Amino acid sequence: MDLPVPSEALSKCDSQTAGRRRGRGFFGTLGTCARPLVKGAPDASVIALPPSSSSLIAAPAPPKPALGNGEVLRRLFLMAAHHWRACAIVLAYQGALLALGLAGLGAVGLAVDTIRHGVGPTAGAAPAPAWPLGLGPGPWAGPLARVLLLAALVLVMAAVRSLFNYR
């Protein structure tokens, strides 16, 4: 289906031949005249336009067959091998995020155990919580100081984790 050609876009010679050349489309009609379409523009000896088809929209390409899981995995591994430095950096960031998340959860659990050991009807009856790697505050620190230390540790790990997340 050809688009209608507005009469103001046609020069004199185009408007005379437009009715006879409807099968050539919009660009075929404009290519029949060597005079400019805009008043005051210099004359053009040849207007080189691509040959028009019956439609201005190209036909869509046929769909490609779906790839199997093996082919998709092979392509992903080849891409990862090609960009191995970036993949290693991303893997290191993900490992650090996982370690910080697990350490934060462990610190929260240790804080709950510290509160249970220091406060409540069974204060002192519950066993003292074991700090990781034997590190922890000395006997001088009471339950409140230990919980505040763990809260600060959790906040620092969350801040570092958020920096890694948004990098």
C-alpha cells in the first residue's frame, strides 16, 4: 500500500506524473524530477534515491531455532573465559558479600546469646556464649558493653556490605 503524497511536497513535474506512477511508491515518485523540491534551493542534476519497494517496512527475518541448554552454557562459559578478569572481580565481590552477610548473622546470634546469658530469670545459669576464634572482650566487659560492641560490629559490616552492593 502506497502512502499518499502531499501535493505541496511535489514539484510541477512530479505532480504531473504522480497519477501515472502510483506503483512506484513515495520515493519513486519523488525521484522522477531533477528540479529541487524546495523553492530557492539550487538545481540538482540527479536525485539519487534508493529504489523503492512496494512497502516502506521490511519483512521481519524468520525466527532462529531455540538453542539447547548445552549450547547456552557453552556460550556463557566462552564469554566468561573471554572476560575472565571481570568475572573474577565479580566473583570476589559476591564472595565478600556472602561472607559479610553470614558474619553479620553470626554476630546477631552472638548478641542474642549474650543477652540471654546476662539478663533474665536464668542470668548466669546459661552457658557463656563462645566468641568466634576465641576473640572477645575481657571479663571486665559486662553484658551491655558486649552487646554494644556486637551492635557496632554489625553496623560496620552492614556499611561495608552496602558499599560492595552499590559499587
